[in-house]
Amino acid sequence: MGTLTVNLSGLELSNPVIAASGTYGYGMEYLDFYDVNCIGSFSIKGTTLHPRTGNRQPRIAEYDGGLLNAVGLENPGVEHVVQEIFPRLQKVYRGKVLANVSGFSMEEYCACAQRLDEQDIVGIIELNISCPNVHGGGMAFGMDAACAAELTAAVRRCVKKPLYVKCTPQCPDLVDLCRRVEDAGADGLVLVNTFLGMRLDRHTGKPLLANVTGGVSGSGIFPQALYRVYQVYPHVHIPIIGCGGVSCGSDVIEMLSAGASAVEIGTQNLLDPMCVPKVLRELEDYCREEHIQHITDLIGRAHQ
Ligand SMILES: Cc1cc2nc3c(=O)[nH]c(=O)nc-3n(C[C@H](O)[C@H](O)[C@H](O)COP(=O)(O)O)c2cc1C
């Protein structure tokens, strides 16, 4: 067992670094930069039952701490992912992926999750109830604890693989929602998705994003994401994947110390495509220098 290995609900990963949904494509996009087999795992682009073209352009804006996006779940639909993309991916990637699932109704979520659950390459179903950029679905399920629990229970009945629920930091009582999602059968949590925000054009005073608002991500949200993990950890018994603004090895260490069992990196992949191998080197150096026998020894130490 290597120093960096982690186990998420029975899924053994070589390290705790996972690329976040929507920022890593289907993994193959990064093959020009490095062998993607070095990564713990990655979450595929949010997948819906039917193909989606997403929101109108412009749908990306920048700020000093990262990005705002309002992509709106553009994806080719679950059948294309299963029949066209996974077979190509399996030729170059030996690991398992997190299948990020979204939808606009309970039935859609269930049908999509069930289809992805049947695939060998899928290790974890990541239920996205936190997309701020679509109307009616996504975050609507993640704002209300009863709704989130009902959806979790419905999807739980349709899938056999570990089910992780990805939450929105916009939710008014995140601790309560996470508890209820755990009671409804979730095997893990992903904390958190993007924060709602906006930017205006300084010349016209009008919104930069066609959608007006977008999801704020990148290093600027790290302290807030870290706090969500710290806040929820003592109240649940299931693993947490920390997500939001992680951009270096030191951020990973902080997330684990706050209570995360693994960490997702999103926007930093877009800013620096070599960030995953860099973070892995930093984690190895840290463990060696600090005489950490196993990286899991760091989990939750902020609470001790
Ligand atoms: C361009 C873009 C697209 C995204 N698409 C998805 C998505 O399809 N599903 C999802 O759950 N999260 C999506 N996210 C959110 C990320 O997975 C991640 O939760 C968020 O960006 C916070 O992490 P970060 O600060 O490391 O980027 C997207 C983020 C960005 C920047």
C-alpha cells in the first residue's frame, strides 16, 4: 500500500487527487500533457439522459481568483457517453471514473444514473444536485433538504455502485442537508460545487455572462469550500470529497485535515494543465518531509 492510497467506499485509488467534473473532459483531453493514469480518478462532464447544447455564449468570465462559468450542462447525452466515449477511454485509462449525473426530474436522474451504473469503467455515481446554471433541475434539488433526500433515495434504489452526492454551498443549511442525504442512502458527499456570482462589463455596465449569473470557482473560493468540509465532517459518518479552489499540494493537505478523504481539483486544471502531476509531487514531498506514514493519517486532524 503506497503512502498516498485512499479508499472511497471500497474503491481503491492510488492517491486522493480527483479531477472535478466539467474541467477534465473525459480524461483523454489531458493525454497530450501527461499519462492520466497517474491521477487518483476523475469525474466526467455532467451527464444527462438526453444531449444538451448548454447556455448561450458568453458563458465563461474571469476574476482574479479564478472563473465564473455558466456552461449549463452541455453534454452529448448518456447513450453517446456509454457507446462512443467510454470504449475509447478504456483503451488509454485503466482506472475507474466518477460518473457525474444531472437531470431535470427524478425519473431523468434515475434513468441516467442506472445506465452509467451498468458500466465497468464507472467506480462511483456522483449525483450533481448543485449546478447553478440550469433552470428547474440541478441546484433546485440541492437547495431543499427534503428534496435532496428524496432524490438520493430514488437514485439509491436504481444503482449498485457507491453513490456520492455533490452539494451546493448555496444551500441554507448544508449540515442538515448532508445528514438527511446520508440517511437517505448516500455513500459519500462531494463538498462543494460552485458559488453563485456575476460580473459586469465595465464599459456597458451589463452582465458579462449571457446567463447573467454563473458559478464561481478557483482559488478565490478555497477558504469557503474548506469551511464547508470542516463544518459538515463532525456530523456525518460517510466520506467527504473536498472540492473548491484547490490548486496546490498544500490545499489538498488542508482539505484532508478539515475532514476530506479525497479532493477534487477543477479550475486549476484549466489554468495549468500540468497541475495534477505537480500536486502529486508536492504531496509525496510533504509526506516524506513531515514523516507522514500514510496520507489518510491527516484526515480530520483539525478536529482533534
Ligand atoms: C467550466 C466548468 C464546468 C463545470 N461543469 C460541471 C459539471 O458538469 N458538473 C458538476 O458537478 N460540476 C461542474 N463544475 C464544477 C466543478 O466540478 C467544481 O465543483 C467547481 O468548479 C469548484 O471546484 P474548483 O474551484 O476546483 O474549480 C464545473 C466547473 C467549471 C469551471
